[in-house]
Amino acid sequence: MSYELSPRPVAQLGVESRGAFINRTYLHLFGAITAFVALEAWLFQSGIAEPIARKLLGLGAGWLLVLGAFMVVGWLASRVAHTAQSLPAQYAALGGFVVAEALIMVPMLYAAMRISPDIPKQAATATIVAFAALTAIAFVTRKDFSFMRGTLIWMGVVAIGLIALSLLFGFHLGTWFTVAMLAFAGAAILYDTSNVLHHFSEDRYVAGALELFASVALMFWYVLRLYMHSND
């Protein structure tokens, strides 16, 4: 999504202002990831995760509902974070998305841990490594990847269409689909990192953290699926 953030993007500011913006953005991203992990740990340790997972996985269109919820909540939270005039509203959007994402991820984590308790840890490690590498590419090249926006939108539409068709006609989306979606998630990380660095204003560091967290969550989702496929 593109929004009118401010007359002066952070890329046009001085080195000190850019550095402060980047530090704030990634500190908030780290905080969001930490909060997500803590929420997931609480959901599973408290026993709340199992009935949530069983209810969603028991629905015929369970995975489609989960993915649909992910898209809608992500869009709404991002929209509020970008358009809110106050920091409290931006924080509310980031916090709301973290909570929603923690709930949406429960069925996938539950299914993964039934295969092997080590899968979530392995997937998290692989996601961190991939995110760090893609972030380094965006920082080192300083390239503006905004040209990828149209391609990413169409890839997302095609992915949702394939998921819907698989539910309607009963065919399974195999490992090839997961690998393709990992490529999509990697491209989204490049795009979002570039977008934050080149087009966000310095008062939108919370929105920047939200954009990046959404990309990390998408990458983690499909890395988790890949590990599940390989351990089946």
C-alpha cells in the first residue's frame, strides 16, 4: 500500500535524523516481535491455544479464513498507522496487529508442534537469517524497490485465488506453492524495507515497524509451512 506520509521523506533529511528514524523503527520492530513471542508462549502455556486451533482447523475453510483474517487485519492496522494523527493511535494499530497476528498464527504453530516441537524454533531461526540478509541488501544497495508494488499485489491476488480454488475443488497446494510464497515474502521484505527507508517521514517510525513486522510474520508463516512439509 502507498500513502501520503509527509512532504519530506526521511531519505531527504540529514544523516542524524535518518539514523534516529532507523533506530526507532527497528527498536519498535524488535519490541513487536518480542511481544508476539510472549503472547504465543502465554497462549500455549495457558492452554488457550489448543481450543482455538482445534476450532479453526476443524472448519472446512479454516485456512482460508485464517489467511483472509491476516490480510484484512493487516490492511486495517497499516491503514490506521499511516493515517493516524497521534502516536497513541499508531501504537494502538501496531499493538492490535501484534495481538491479531498472535491469534491467527495459533493453528499453524499448533499443527507444526504436533509434527515436531522443534519446528517453530527452526523456522524462527531461518526467518531471522533471511530477514537480516534481505535487510542488508536493501541497506547496502540503497535501491528503491517501489517498482515491485504492482507485482506484489498481483502475486497476492493469485495466491489467494489458488487457495480458494484448492478449497473449492479439493486439490492440495504442495511444496512448490510454499516455495513460491517464500519468494513472495522475500520480495515483500525488500519492498517494505525500501519503502520505509525512502518514503516514510520521520514521525512514522511506528508505521514503519508495523510494515516490517507484517513482512516478517508473512515470511515466518511460509517458512513454518516449508518445515512442516519437509517433516511430514
